[in-house]
Amino acid sequence: MSLVSRAIVLLSGGLDSATLLAIAKKQNFSCYTLSFDYGQIHRSELTAAAKIAKQLNVEEHKVMKVPIGTLGGSALTDTDIPIPNESVAGIPVTYVPARNTIFLSLALAWAEVLDAKAIFIGVNAIDYSGYPDCRPEFVSAFQLLVNIATKQGLEGDFIEIKTPLIDMTKAEIISKGVNLGLDYSITVSCYKADTLGRACGGCDACRFRKEGFKAAGLVDPTQYQPV
């Protein structure tokens, strides 16, 4: 009987990353989840990530403190930059500079320690806000780095960057998660969620989430802040 392969799953606490974890589990990976305390204002997502990891019975859940928020430059980490309630042209102010590059690098380090065979990241190039580090080009470039910058890669035992959500609509992601038995009520995707994890209902993340449940023909279980 072959050994079960290990995988690092980046788990933010949101809808996409919860679905990502469920997919990794379905593929029979032994899952180790990694969340980041990077100075984000919407910190209730970290509580949600811990709940998701427990519910899906992962091998280990880590929260790493990476204070990239101290650099500023994003509405998700700087209270002086307002989070818009409408879509904007170009890359929005909610983009956190180099976030996925940093997160994947740290996931890669843990993957090497665990001799993991895969790193799952929930980037999406369809229903997303236009972040440059969510595109297939970014993933391909990082995969090349993984292959040449690791002991495993040099020995031909490659670590694969897996992005099963990259070409799925939000409705498709939600339908997939429901079929896998996910409870989306415990996930937090909002950029302005309160301390109880209740969503604002107006930001980009909330808009994509609302439209996704509607398009999937499913009841939205999201807890929203009172108007």
C-alpha cells in the first residue's frame, strides 16, 4: 500500500480556500493548513480558518505571523485607505503587494520540511478583483522557481503548485464545495468583516460571493452585518 502524499493548503478562512481544502482532501492528500497573520484589518478570517481546519480534520494547522502590513500600500492593512464598495478599473486598493509570493514562499519552506508533494493555493482568474498574483502566469513562474530553488526539485522530486480553482466561476466553486459537504456559513470572505465575522455586504469580496450563490441557485448562508 502506497503512502498518502502530504500537501500544504493555504487557508485564509474564506469561501475559496475552504473549497480548496475540501478538494485537496478529496484527492486523498494528507493536509497541513497554513494561515497568515499579516496585519490584515479583517482578522475574523483567522478565526474562520481555524474552524474550517478543525471541521475538515487536517493534520496540522499553523498561523504564521508575517508583518507585511507594516509596509502599507493596501486597504486591507491600512485604515487610512478606504475599501471601495464598487468595482474599480485596474488593480484595486485591496491588492496587498507581493502577498501571494510571500505566502507561497513560506508554504514552500514548510513543504520541504514535511517532504510534501503539493502546495494548494486558491487563486482564481475569473471571478476575482484583478490581482496580478492570481493569474496563471504568476503560478507558472513560481512553479519554475520551486523546481530550481529546492532540494526536492534538484533531486527530481518536484513539489507541484496546485490551483484547482483558477478557471472556475464563483458559482462553480460554491457548487463544488456544497457537493463536498462544506458548511459555508463558517467562512469569512469580506474585506470589512466585523469581529463576529459578519460581512459588510458591499465590498468586492461580498459582491462576488453574493452573485456566486445566486448563480449557483443556492441559499446564501453568509452572516451579514445589520444595516
